[in-house]
Amino acid sequence: MKAVEITRFGGPEVLQLGQREQPVPGPGEVLIRVRAAGINRPDVLQRGGHYPVPPGASDIPGLEVAGTIAAIGDDSDDAANGLGLAIGDPVCALVQGGGYAEYCTAPGAQCLPIPDGLSMVEAASLPETFFTVWSNVITRGGLGRDAGGRVDTLLVQGGTSGIGVTAIQLAKALGHRVFATAGSDQKARACEALGAERGINYRTEDFVEVVKSLTDGRGVDVILDMVGGDYLPREVKALADDGRLCLIALLGGAKAEIDLGQVLRRRLTITGSTLRPRDVAFKARIADDLRQQVWPLIAAGAIKPVVYRSFPLAMAGDAHRLMESSEHVGKIVLEV
């Protein structure tokens, strides 16, 4: 099969189309004939040598795919057929690697049906961001309602990223007030078009002051942060009492100095996670939640895929250049 290989660590030019053996699905797995593969920031980090591949995972980049089931592994009744999967079914899936290829294996428990009306390209843009946002914002961050029925508020850092457009739409569809930061006035308005009550240009505005003013000085209940670094002390100030800060990436650096007294006095929670190393059982639980609670919202049009641009598989390097430019709003996808 054709597959994009990282020929050496470096810039986008190191991504080259080559030939690989077609993978064979193991117990609990399915083989997907890939029609589209989403691009995510971890792919860029892996290409540069900054994101080691987990043991046993493919070294081919790509963490999410959409396509049709081409084969089902032996002894897969519980993990695949038990979910109603059959050869020929259209699915999208979260994978540990191997997405930039004509074929890719995936645990059956991490496959989801393609919502009615969505193209393969749109479907390929869903798994990585929805698994990540659900796991962090809903499960770890506890975005919901308090005992008195008050609805939590959410601040999304990087609102026009793939993660950002997912978090904004999901929280809005679930009935929450959402604020989001972005790097320009145009992108701030894009956040608002997606459902954010207020897009904040972080280059010209102080997000702490803005969210405080919009919440009558209270602050927000949950912050989804992919920046880290010097954002953390400001995010502590922006949180309401009992607030939760959810870290999913460290684009701004891995070190920060914060006022731990604020954490103690105001009962703040700072948490973080990475999804790729987690086991199939953990991801299967997220898949079940998404299937039951989020996929109906997508099918109803309350949440829509946001695909900025798609590229042929052979142009994976150009797709990575676009991601690193940060010009995009939403997801970038490869078509196979």
C-alpha cells in the first residue's frame, strides 16, 4: 500500500510517499480502507522528533481516519461484531498511528459510524478532537451544572484550532456559555460564528479582564488550555472559585510559576492528560459516550465539522506547512 513516511526528523519536506506492507488486523481490530485522514498537532511533533511513538504503534503518522471496513481480525466478535460492525461499513476511527496510508488498523471499540450527511473528509476530522475534548472538558473538567442548577462557563484557548472549534461547538450545543481566544480579530469573529459568546484577540486584549467583565467578576468554571507556559498564572486569575484548568498541550512551554495560595484558598483544580498512550478500554468508554451523547447532535446539525482544507495524500508536507502557519480555522485533512 501507499503510505506517508517520516524519512528523518525535520521539516515538512521529510514526509514522503512510500510503499509499506498492508497491516493485518489483530484480535479486537478491524482493517479500514482509508478514504481520508485528519491532521493533528501531534503529527507535526512526531515529524520533528518530539513525540515518541508508543510501543507497538505504527510509525506512520496519523491519529484519525475515515473509510470502510475491509477486514475484521480473528476473535473479534466482542470488539467488532459485537458493535454491529461488518465489512463494507463506513466508519471513522481514532487510531494510535498509521492514518496517512491507504489501509490502517483500528480497535473495533474505537470505531464510530459516520453521521448521516457527512463526507469522508468531514468524518475524518472528528475522532481525535472529539475524543480529546470530551475526555478533558467533560470528564476531567466536569463541565456541567452546579447543585443549584447554574450552568458552567468555559474558556477555550486557541479557539480556531481543530480542538478549539470542537470545544466551542460541543459546549455551546450542551447549553454552556463559551469564550475563546484567537490570534486576530478575524479569528475572534470566527469563534463567535461557531458559538462563542465572545472571541478574544489575545494579541490586543487581556483574556483575564475580558472574561472577568463578562462574568460579573466571577471568572470561568473551566479552561481548556493547549498553551501552558506563562498562560498558567493568568488562567489561575481567570478561574472562578472551584474552577478547573485542563491542560492538553504545552505549545507555550512546559514550565510556569503560579500562586499556589490561590489554588488552596479558591479550591482550584489543575489537571492534564494525553490521549495517545491510553489503553483501548479507556478510549472505548469515550467512544460509547460520544456515540450516545454527541453523535446525535452532529446528525441533527447542532455541531458541524469545520474542515479548512484538504490535500491529496502525496501532499502531506504541504498540509503540515499549512498547520504550522496557523492560518487555518478548523481541521486540515488528507484525502486518500
